[in-house]
Amino acid sequence: MRDMASPRVNPAVRLLPSMTDVAFLMPAAFLFLRMEGATTMLGDGDTGWHVRTGEWILANGKVPHVDMFSFTKAGQPWFAWEWLWDVMFAWLHQRAGMEAVVLASILVISVTSALLFRLILRHCANVFIAILVMVPVTACSAIHYLARPHLFTLLFAVIFCWIFELASEGRTRLLFWLPALTAIWTNIHGGFFVGVIFACTYAAGELAGAMIASDAGERRAAVQRSKPYLWTALGCMAASLVNPYGYNLHRHIFEYLTDPYQFKVIMEFQSFNFHHPVTMYFEPMLAAGVAAAVWNLAQRRFVYAFLIVGWAHLALVAQRNVPIFMIAAAPPVAMALEEMLEWLPKLQLAGWIRTAAGKLQTAAVEFSLTDRIARFHVVSAAVAVLLVTLFYAPSAPAKCKAVYDPKRYPTKALAVLRGPELAQTIFTDDEWGDFLIYSLYPNTKVFVDGRSDFYGARFGEKCMDVLNVKYDWEKNLSLYHISAILLPTDTPLAGTLKESHKWRAVYDDGVAIVFRSIASEATGSDEVSDVRPDAGKVRDHKVTKSLTRDPQVTQPQLRSEPS
């Protein structure tokens, strides 16, 4: 029999948007209203080589172990450590173009946002505080709004936080899912160790409680609560070995992340730049995080304090960790803010402050009663359909065109580069090397591209020396018999080549300039030159995008990136 006290819900209410819809659509709002839409999502050339790798796997039925994209290191060992993402999105690309790659990436971001919001609501019943916290989380996560595998690390991070939270409430059997999820995560993106860090943090929080417990029984109980998390961490590490490269992948990632070269030249591995426009969102969240950490320490909730402080430190050390900090800090920050708000009416403060705090709490409770009504999420679905329609429209708006920005990439120069008059040994930087793989592979191989963990620090330094016209730049080019050079028009090397009697500009559109070797014109040779057999054998397995062409992290402001 229906409870006569429960109000009858008007079916029309279920069609209205909820705050979950707001959280789901918030990333798209930032992306298309404050950023450049699809152009932002394709703000890094690495998307191209990821797609081509996936297509190679689909065509050959196996994961590559050696390079097939470059002429400088062809056939040398390579870890395609994000192969599962490559396959999934290459399949989408083959059937629905780059539009599908971008749209699917936006969907991953939106689902991550909605799941995080629902997780925050488990900690904080005040829906106004919950959605308010989502604003800086979304804005700061926007620095990594790129159609790249790392988006799945953000999604898995939220899923792991959900399961750890449920386990802390007594549902520890859910932890058995995490090793299986880690195996999938490992083959999608190298950030799988984030889940292991979460597990260790929950264990450390319980052990910290055991250390300060005065009662022996309470101490033993805390130690017992830590064990499932420790076993989960071990299980996840074991599951991460389920990949095409086994333990060698872990060795490779360790070498990559401990090489000091990347911290010097890779934008995303450098410390957070407080002059960046996203600072207006990061600073308040950082301050709120510090306050929440202190608050949780006082409440002996050590797990939340450790999560906030640990990831805040990592976010300040390397800006690529900012989105993970936001995910880890958002639930405990919202919970602490709600608890502080509940305290305000009890404190000896100005009457208007206590009154305002009370009214806010009352309004939040009343609003939540309506917001908790199950919805059909019609608005979210309608916006998704609208985006698909716009992306595939014959005259798509500029922000819905899934193409590389012609102001940043040599899209117009492709016609010249495809011509028979240019040899295949083309020198360009890593970012444009990515673009050439997407646009010209397999007919053209590249000098270098964004797989900097593959090329290594020494090779990366040589590239930088050439681009910056270091004294031995010509010697480095001659090692690989370069016959054509593709450059942005404002690079130092472009100016030098214009004055050189050994090179001639054969194309210039204001964005890209193409030079051809006078010697190759004289011989009339358009064949691919052989590379010295010992070229590049001594190398590090460690470095990513060079600072010269590594785009700035995406800004949720007017735009004038990182993995």
C-alpha cells in the first residue's frame, strides 16, 4: 500500500533537468562557451598517431612492439602502452571520422563530471555546495580537455573513489572489482598507478588512526580495516602486469617519469603556473583543500586529509596532476564546507551571518527534495543529440569542426608535402610530426613525433638544438640526410634557412614554410635516403613534448596543451 504521507510526483517533473544534468553538461559549457570546442579537443597532435596506431592494430591483429612511423628509429623497440584506447577510437574513426573521436571524448568527460558530482553528494547533502565545488573542478580539469587516452584516467579515478568510499562504509567486497578494472585501465592509459596510490592512501589513513588510538581494541580494528586496501593495492599491481609488455611496461614508465629532462622541457611536467588564467579557480580550491585537510585531521578522518595534501603537493609539482587533485579533493572539501556551514549559526558571529547560513541550509534541504526525484535526463540527451547534429552538419559551426586548427598546424602545406618533388626525409618538430603521421602515413615517415618516451632525451636534445640553431645543427641534420624541412614561420631555424645558400624556400603560407635542400635539387633525387645503421642506437626511453612546440595547457579563457 502506498505511503499516504509521500507526495505524488508530477510526471512532468521527471522531464526537468536536475543538478546531475548541470554537472553532466558543465564540461561542454566550458568547452564550447569559454574555449574553442572541437579545436580545443584536437589541440595536441598526438591524437593523430594514436588513431593511426589503432588502425595498424586493427589491420594486423596484434599490438606493435617496434616503431613503424619514423625513418630515424624505424624498427626499434616501442611501447604502444595505450593500445586499447587506440583500437577503440581508431574503430570509431574508421566508421564516423574524427568527429566521432572528439564526441566520444566529450562524452567521457561529461560522464566523469556527472559521476563525480554524485560522489560529492554522498559526502555533502547540500546540493548548492556540491555544484559550487564542481565549478573549479571543471575549470581546472579543462587544462586536459584533449581527445587523448588520459581522459580515461580521470574517469577511472572517479570510479575508484566511488568504490573506496563504498568499501569504507562496509561494502568491502566491491574491492574485488578493482584489480579487473586496473587491468583494463593499464591498457588504456599509463596513469593506472593512480588507483594503487588511492588504495595505499586509504590503508595509510586507517593505520594512522591505529597509531593514535588509545584503546587496544580500537587499534586492532583500525589495522584490520587497513588490510583490504593493502591487499587491493597488491592485487591492482599484479593485475597491471596483464598487458602486452608485462613488467617491462612498468620499468619503462618508471624510467620515463624519473628522467629530469622532461621536467626541464615538458610543459605539463613543470610546476603549476600561477600566471595561468585557470589560477582563479585553482587557488580557491587549493585554499579550501588546505582548510578541509585541517578540518578532517581534527575529525580524525585521516584518509581525506592524506588525499588532499598528497595530491595538492603533486599538483603543485607537475600541472598534469591538477585534475586528479581536483577529483580527490572535491568530495572531502564539499563535506567540510557543509559541516562548517552547520557550525556558523552556533558561533558568536554577526546576526546576519548566522541568519544567512540558516536560510542557505533550509533552501538547500528544500531544493534537494525536488532534485532527488528520479529524472529521465531529457536535457542532457537533447544536448548530446544537438552536438552530434552540429558536428555532422554540412556547414558545421567553427567550434564543431573536428579538424586540426589551420592556424597552428600545416594543413595547407600538405598538398606540397604529398607532391613527388619533395623527398621523404622531412625534418619538422614533434608536434607537427604527430600531424604528419595522421595526414601522410604510411606514405611518409617522420623525423620525430610526440612519442618522446620512445625517442628519448638525447634525441630530443638534438631536435631542440636544430630548432634553436645551435652551432652543430647542420651536422645533426646531415646524420639523417634531411632533404626537406617543414617549420612554423616564426622559428629561429626558419630565419636561418632563409639566409642559407644550402636551402631554398619552396612553400610559405604564413603558418608553415617548407625548405628544400639545394643539393637534392641538383641531383634530382627524390628517393628516401638510407639512415646510418648506428643512428640513434644510444638513447633514453624518457621524455615527451618539447617546450618549443608543446602547446600551453588548454585555457578555459580566450585562447590566443599536454597529456
